[in-house]
Amino acid sequence: MSVFEWWQFDFMKNAFWALMIISPLFAIVGSLVVNAKMSFFSDAIGHSALTGVAIGVLLGMSQPTLMIIVYSLLLSFIVTLLKHKVPQKTDTFIALIMSFSVALGLVLLTRGGQFSKFSNMLIGDLLSITPTDLIKLGALLVGSLIFLYFFLNKIILVSLNASLARSRGINVFLIEFLFAAFVSVVVSLSIPWVGLLVINSLLVLPAATSNNLARGMKSYLNLAIVFSVISSIAGLAIAYELSSATGATIVLVLMAFFILSLVFRRKS
């Protein structure tokens, strides 16, 4: 059996090209998330998507993605505000918000008997991606690159030294909110294909692996992209052979790379 047997199917090709768009984007965003110590926040956004889905269903939306984005943006503002008002308890509030959102989403969806229609959002469905979806993902990538072109340096400076950023006239609250909102949009738009259960792992693991090996910010970002892309291709091929969930399989490959990076880190 050929290693590339899966390439003969159009749906696998679509999934491959989708991963070639998503994986570099996730690597970059994830690196910034880890650098800013916002891994818990991105996880909360992913799990809170259930409430966005539920609200969208209640409003009669056939595709609740817009409501997921709106709800995640609201959470982004609340979390950023709490971070400035009660910084020592931010993680506690994020945990409470995530627990509340997941519970509320489950109650609303199960009460209306709608949960089965949206259960695929838990694990995602990369193999259902169409050429139209690829165009949407491409637009997301372009929009993300434009955003990062204007705000990347400020985001990095604020995450490393907020006091220094303020001394240079940077509005720290605004930058932190814009970055949180950016992460929320990327996560929200990716959930239908990636799945809310594994999306944070896809964001964080490439960055965490790269962090064990990188020597400087540039190599940190580059290695994260390399690990993310290679793991995505390998995970897609393995998922085809095993008939398993693509997103979860990619996470397992990423975890294997992370463990290896720990070994080499100890030797270095």
C-alpha cells in the first residue's frame, strides 16, 4: 500500500491544502499565545464556543459561526478588563467563565434537542472542507498576516514588558484586547473544521515544542511553523490509515514531537 494513497481523493487534497493554511497560522498565533502566557485563555475561548452555538441556535441561525465570534469577542473584552483590574485572579475568572459557558451551552443545546446537530464541532471535520472553505481559510490567513504586520511588534513588546510598552506610549489595554480578539476570531473560525476539544492543543503544542529548542524569537517562530506543518501532514496520513479523527491524530503527532524536544533539551 502506497504511503500517498490518500492523495488520490479530492476530499483528502482539500484537507491537505487546508492544513497548509491552518498549520502555519496556528503556529504563529500559538507562539504569540504561549509567549503572552494566554494558553488558558485560548482554551477557554475554544470551549466557550458551545455557548455561541447555543445562542445562534436560539436565534434561528443555521450556521452559528457569527454568534461564536460575537460571544468570543465579548469574552475577550471581559478577560482583558479583568486582567487589568484584578491581575492576580485572572486565571480563576477565566476558569469560571469557561465552566459557565460550557455548562450554559450544554444546557441550552440539550434542552432544545439540538446538540446532535452540532456534536461534530467537538472533534471537527477537516475532511469535509470544500474549495469554498479553502477560499475562506485563505482569507483568514491573509487577514491575520495583515493584522500581524501592523501589531506584531507591539504585541511582543506588551507581552514581554508592559511597563516598557507604556513608557513608549503604547496603549497596553488596547493591544491586549486586540490580540485577544484576534485569537478569538482565529479560534472561532477554525472550530468547525478542527474541533473545540483539540484546537488549543494545535495552537500550543507547536510553540511549546519550539520553545524547548529555539534560540531566539525568530527561530522560535520558524521551528513552531515547521513542527506544525510536518505534524499536520503526518497526522492527516495516519488518520486516513486509521480512519481516526484528523485533528486528534495531529495532536498525538505533535505530542510525540514535544516529548522528543524534551529529550534533546535535556541533552543540550
